[in-house]
Amino acid sequence: MNLMKLLMTVFLLLSLSACNGIRLNTIPSVDESLRTYKVQEYSIAEIQRYKAESLGKVVSSYCRTRPTQPKPTESFLLGELKYKTQRLGGNGVVIMECVDHRLNNSCNDYLECRALAYRVDFDSL
């Protein structure tokens, strides 16, 4: 229940803040955001222990254009990566890298994370 409260709080705060600089292909509904807790994070070594189907790459980025916006964080982008993984039908994600750099002069801060999405079959264990 605490996880649900945390996710609702994060979603609410993001909804209230200006979304300028956040690139999302689709804006998740509350129900979809809450389901991302089912997406587990794995290392490369861990995912190889399971029967897992690769679903492809997922990328998330955040560009802060104004000082009043929150700074980009890995935890926020991890949530987006889990959401994108869930939308692909996955339940596992392997974070490959998070890089902070300036994309161009309009970004005061920029962070991009890349991951691999997986569908892990727990029934075959």
C-alpha cells in the first residue's frame, strides 16, 4: 500500500508541475502508472538466469529548460523506463546507462537513460 501511495504522490507532483521539457509519447493514466510496480529491475547477469524474451530498447530523457523546473533524476527516468517496458508487455528491465549532458543550449540540465525491456517467464523456473 505504501508503494501505491508513493506512486500516486509522484504522479500527482508530476501532473502539477509544468511538463515543459518532459518528452513522453503518451501520458500514462493513473492505473497504468500503478501497474509499473510489476516491472522489476535486473542486472545483465540476473536476467540471464531466467527464461526472458527481449522486447527491445527503451529510452527516456528529461530536459530542464527553466530553473523553476525540477532537476532530472535517475529515479524519475527509471519510472518512465518501467512504464515503457510495461506498455511493451514486459515485466523486467535492465538499465544500460544514464548519461547527463547538455543536448543543446535550451537545456539547463539533461539526463537520458537507456535500458532493455524483457518479458520474464517465471512459470518455467
